[in-house]
Amino acid sequence: MKLMGQAKMLRIHFGEDDKWNGRPLYEAIVEKCRELDIAGATVFRGIEGYGASTLIRRPHAFRFSAGDSPILVQVIDTEAKVQTLLPVLDQMVSEGLIAMSDVEVIKYTHQDGENLK
Amino acid sequence: MLTTGPAKKVSVYVMEGEQYHGTPVYAAILELLFYRGISDATVTRGVAGFGADHKLHTTRLVDLADKMPIKVEFIESPEKVEAVLPKLADMVGTGFFEIHDTTIVTPQSLKHGHAPEPPAIKTEGKAKMMRILIGEHDKWNGKPLHEALVESLRANDIAGVTVYRGILGYGANRRMHKDSALSFSNDAPLLLSVVDTEEKLRGFFPVLDQMMKQGLVAMSDVEIIKYTHDSIKDERRREVRK
């Protein structure tokens, strides 16, 4: 695994209730990222927001983990790897936003402390 | 690390009940010294004393016993002492500190240490955002890594940091991090979003390298539109604390 220096960051915004083949879309995206050997993906749940559908997404106050909260999936890898993910995302995300930006990777290591260069 | 030869000894005198941004002054000073890589520091609580206000504080009177004089003392090389002085001067409030010349005869042995960072510069305009991705279970010196990082960033005068908890993710070690409500051992992915000038952030890399065993650090360009501090609100908070 090589990841150092110039890279791309993809941020995918959609709702927690969005599904892909019957399962949560965010789970499906993370799984797809692993399949494609993407360096990493992280899912965040927002507390309020609105987006492509202009609906205000706000979780219900009295339900345990429910409501259509806004979801952000953040993916970082080289431009080439991110490009392999884009057509797949295009199919999976029917309503949402995908944004790409430049990042510089400073460090990418695992437990043994070795740099995965 | 301390070496044999000339050094400075700094003694800081503060009052026990005094606060700096919500924590006792002596604790805040100790934290500053710790994260700035000062080799050693000792906090001593006096049993009686008086300061600028000329009020006698003593453990013999119960109502005055919470305002004992506190001395924080540390010994370092002149350069390292020089680097922490501006921040220290800002923190002591109504207290004071003195510097003595001293000589190290037998240096301590230290496994690791890091260089002090330059003093704070307020940011506006072009800046960098540093994203640090780690796991909630990652530890540093026995405390949660994200907490240690936030403290360390603060002690190094970095403009700001926010920690976000993710609900699912994986990273360098291919291990899936998942947040589950019913599990005591959930290791959620965490994102620390740090904003400051490129220079300040790059200056923090050696510290980061020493603290982080695994994870990802990525930098990107941002433009600071607003970075303000509500001084009126802060004043009010200070009043409440008194």
C-alpha cells in the first residue's frame, strides 16, 4: 500500500435511510471501498442538515437511533484509485452530493508503526 | 533533554483557586510544560503565605484554606525556557515567576522529548486544514489518544481542533471500526479536524509522529473567513468562576 503526498479526498453526502440492495447505503459504500482496495473510508452521522432533496434531515428526539440523519462518507486515496470508485458511486448514490478535493497525505501508518510506503 | 552545564530554573508562584480557561492555573501551566517538552516540573503547595493582595492564606483557617500558594518549578536549557516564557507570562495572571541561573551537575536520562514550538500567531486568510484519522481506542501514555492530541495541540498554540466520532470506517490496518450502541468495546473511528497556518501545523508534525502509532494525516488548503473570540462572553465566564 502506497499513500504519501498528493492525493484526493472524496466526500459523499446522503441520508441515513438511503438503501442499496436492501442495506444501508453507507455500509454498502464502505464495503465497496474495501473491495476496490481504497486506502480508507470513514462514515460520520451529522446532527442536522439539508441537501439535494432540500428536505431538512433531522433525527427524531425521542427515538433511539432513528430518523433520517445526514451521513457523510469521507474517502482518501490517490486520484487513480478514487477514479475507479467514481463510476460505482454514480450508480449507488441516486440522491446526494459527491465532492472531490486535493489533500496532501502526511502520514499513513498501522499498528506496527511502520510507514506503509 | 537536560545536559550537564548551565541551565535556567524557573519558579512560578500562583494561587490555588485561580483559573486559566476553566482549569486551575497550576494544572494549565503543568500541561503547557509537559506538552512543550520541558524535562521536568514540580508543583508544591504551600501551607501559608501571602501575595500581591497582602492577604494571609493559611491552612489553619478553614475558610482561607482553599487559596494556598502554589509553586511550579522547572529546570530547562535557556532556549527552551525562552520559548515558553511568553505563554507562561500570559497564564500566571496575578501570580509571578522568577528565573535563576543554575548548573546541571548530573543530567536526567529521558527516553523521548520534543522540540518546543514557536509562540502563537493569529490566523486569517490562507491556512491549512489537517485531518487526523485515528481510532477511539488508541492510547498515548495510558490516556485516550484523541484527548492527548487535543491537549497537545492546545499547549502548542494551534488555533483550533474539533473531534468527530464516525459510525463506521476502516483505515491503514484494514480493521473495521464500528460504533455499536450495545457494545462496551466499541472502537469508533475518530476525525480530528485541525486548522492553522501551514508553518504551525508542520511544526507540530514531530510531536504527532511521536504520539500516533497508526492512522492517517492529510492536509488540505482552506481559507479562514472568521476566527474570533467573544471577549464579553469570556469576561462573563470569568466572573461566574469567581
